[in-house]
Amino acid sequence: MKRFLGAVFLACVVLSSHDARAAERDGAWYITPGVYGLWTDDQRNADDDYGASLAIGKAISERWNLELDGRRSEHEGLAGNDLVLNGAGLNALLVFYRDSRISPFLLLGGGWQENNFEISANQSDAYADTGVGIFFNLSRSSDCSRGFALRGDLRARHDFAGPGNDRLVDYIAGLGLHFYWGGNPCVTEPEPEPAAVVPPPPPPAPADSDGDGVTDDTDRCPGTAAGAPVDATGCELDGDGDGVVDRLDKCPKTPKGDKVDANGCSLTLRLEVQFDNNSATLRPESLSYLDQVAARLNELPSVTGVIEGHTDSNGSAEYNQDLSERRAKTVREYLVSKGVASSRLTAQGLGETQPVADNTTAEGRAQNRRVVLRRTDQQ
């Protein structure tokens, strides 16, 4: 912790001799990643340690900033009862001398903090932050539309998580890089032209270790198989979005949303069967098709499934439920009659509850009137 405070002090000394730069203008957005040291309240029975933080905010006026703030730190606890502190909240910053090289501010904030113990019961409680800080403004564009600064702050965190809801007070010293953009433009005198310098040689071109055409610096899938087609991030293509890459997908046009097996083939088969109108009686032209399905099931004795009946929304829900059940049972009974073990198939009617298309069109209603075989041996 002493080294951390020393680094903060050294940064302040170095920047005190830097050329003056103004901070962000009102209306600007900013993001501030940072690190901090945290001194825990003695009642926590945990050591002092470092943490990481991220603030995202906006300068809403000439004097005020509002920001969302998230923090996390890990601490060794007494007798192995280690502590992890996670906090998120909203801060208001009152900024002074925004157009100066050094812009001090006051901070008032609050939020919610998780106190996660290795052994003891976890707690989540509200907290309040009070503190002071300084922006050391490093650089900005000529119209003040973007720039960055070094941000340091000291704050006391009041956490209402002690025994009997007693208030605990932790102390935080933070340091972060403050990047901002946008906001109201400004008019400044042009800076002098820098002295001409010889540019350094260009860096070597990034490598492409797996030879997929995407260089290693942007390749999110560095072990791609040779010759496999990839997207802009170097990952193999998955054209139908079923989670199986095209190189291994034996069913590359699986309908969106279908569950698939390891080969990318759908576990749901729409059966091409037809019934008389408002009837559960199979029409003769459906029998030869079901004979083929039965033969295939007899070749694959490990396959089990549910015969599901579905209808469109015409008619009452009660009638459609009954009709879908009768049609599902009719198909199951026919397959069983062709040698498929009855223990391998069940029947279920779902009525109009699971449409796959728009019931307001004739085409959509036709798609919704269906019987499907959904495999249950590969869920």
C-alpha cells in the first residue's frame, strides 16, 4: 500500500510541471478505468489491499458531473475468512476550475455493495461515499472535443453492513486514466508546430499463425483448422446459427431455433401427414410416408420421441386441444402397428399454443397445422 501511495504522489509531482490543458467541456461523456488502495474498517477483520474500478459518466453542466461507478477488491480475512467487496453506485462530482491544468472536485455518491465472505454469511447493503479528488489534465484536441487526464481521489465509504447494521467506514485512494469526448466546443490558440523528427521504422506486419487470413492480433479463434472458412474474427462460420460450424454441420439449413445433435441435424422432424378436415383419420396418401418413418425408426432402436400434434387458431382452444391430441395418438398408433415398440413413443397434443407462423394468413395457418416427431434420446 505504501508503494501505491508513492506512485500516486510521484504522478502528481511529474504532472505539476506539465503544460496547461483544460478538462472536458460540459456535455462531454467520459470513461475512467483505474486502480485503488482500500483500507478496511477494523471490524471487517480483513487486510488492506488493492482493487480495480471503472466509472462511466457525463459532464452535465459547467460545474457538475454524474457517473456510474463500479469497484471490486479482494482481502485476506482472519482465520481464512477471506472477503471480496463488489460495489456499484452513482456519484455526483462538483468540479472546480474546469478550464485549468489542475481541476479539483468534491464527490458525493451512494450505491449497493456485496460483502462476500469465504466462510461467514454474505451480506449486501447500501453505502455512501464522500470524498475529494483532482483531475490532472494531460491533453485535449484543439476544439476540446476529446482528451484525457489523470484522476486521483480520496474517499470514505460508509457501509451499513456491520454487526447489528452498524456503520463500517473504509478509506479509498484511487488513481485512474480519464478519457473524454464530445461536449461544447472551445476556441483556443493554435499550438506551435512540433519540430520535425525522423519517424521510426514501421512495425513488422502481424503474423497469421493458423493461416486463416486473419492476423493473430485480431484472431479470436487462433487454432482454426487448416482450410476452414472463417469470419472477420477468425472463427469458423456457422451459417444456420445452430452452434455447429459449417465444416462439421451435416444439416447446414437447420430451421432457426431447432435443437440439434452433434452433426448439426435437427432433433425435431415434421411429419408429412394429412388428415380429413376436422378429423383425426389419416388420409391414404399419408400411409406410405409413415411406413418409411416406421422403417427408419426400426433401423434405429435407440431412438425415442414424442409425437406432437399442433393446430392453427381457428376454432375454440378446447376443440383444437382435443383435435391435436387425437391426431398425435393416431400417428403414434400407426407407427406402433408397423413394429415400433410402444415404449419408444408417446403422444402429446399442444393445440394452438405453439404457432411457428402467423395465424392471420392462410400460409401461416397451414404451417401451424402440423404433426412433428421430437426426439427425446438426445436432449
